[in-house]
Amino acid sequence: MQEKIRCSWVNPKNPLSIQYHDEEWGVPVHNDHKLFEMLILESFQAGLSWECILNKREAFRRAFDDFDPEKVCGYGKEKQAALQQNSSIVRNKLKIRAAVNNANIFRAIQQEWGSFDRYLWHWTEGKIVYETGKASSVLSNMVSKDLKQRGMKFVGTVIIYSYLQAVGVIHSHEDTCFCRHHPS
């Protein structure tokens, strides 16, 4: 039996990496809860490998109340201090603060647009962008700039590009990958 050809970033020795690639990465997401989870995880990934974050994902889910935006909005100093002591996650004080800050802005965007999904997908008029080999783009520049103007942190253009790939706004599976879907 021939092994499936996957994108080059996948660690073939890590079942979490394989499962994430095969079942999640690049699949369009329209659920606000999932969009929030991925936004927080991508912001924690800044300066680290995605595999590092993926390996800690379940611990992040436990630590951040299953990424319930309402709960994360309410995290005070005590909860943030407890997160900084949690060795199961990335204990970066600035990223933890940013997660709480970003949760509040995420909620404000939901209120303004009716859902974060509507806000996010309006940038492409609901269409998937097909491109590979990039770390940023005009699209990620625009979304990043808007989120920063709204006050979000750890949402630079490279992080946002990675986020857009993760939630399927940008389809970046490599041409040789079995998950590659070409636009019709």
C-alpha cells in the first residue's frame, strides 16, 4: 500500500500532525467557536513551530475553558497568573494577556458583524483563495491591519496568513498533496 503524499510541513512521525493536516488544515471553518480557538492557537504559535502548539492543543483547551470566548473575556489577573504557571501550555505572559484582549475584540466583532465568520469571510466575499508557497499576502495584510486597528495583539500578517490557511480561507495544500483541491 502506497503512503499518501502530504504537504512537506507534516511530520510523518507525529499522528497529531498527520490528523491535523488530513482532516482540518485548509478545510473552510464557519463556526465562531472553532474560529476563536484557531485564532488563539495561531497567536500562541508566534515564534514557535505549529507542531509545538498542536502537541499542546488539548492542554490549551483545558486551560482556556475549551476556548469559550465569553469565559476567556472574563479572565482576570488571578486566572492569567495561573495560566502563566501552567507548564502544559506556552506560558508567555504577553500571549496570555493578548488572548484575553483578543477575546474581547473577537466578541466586539461578533456583535458588529453578527458573527466572526461573517466578518472573516467578507474579505474574500465567501470565496476560497487558492495559493501556495507564501507566508503573507495582500489579503493577510488587510485582515492583520484591521485586527490591529481594532486592538488585537499577535495578529501580524504572517500569523494571520497562517490562520487563514488553517481555517480554509486560503487553500494552500501543495500541488502534490492528496488534499489539494483545485478550483473548478
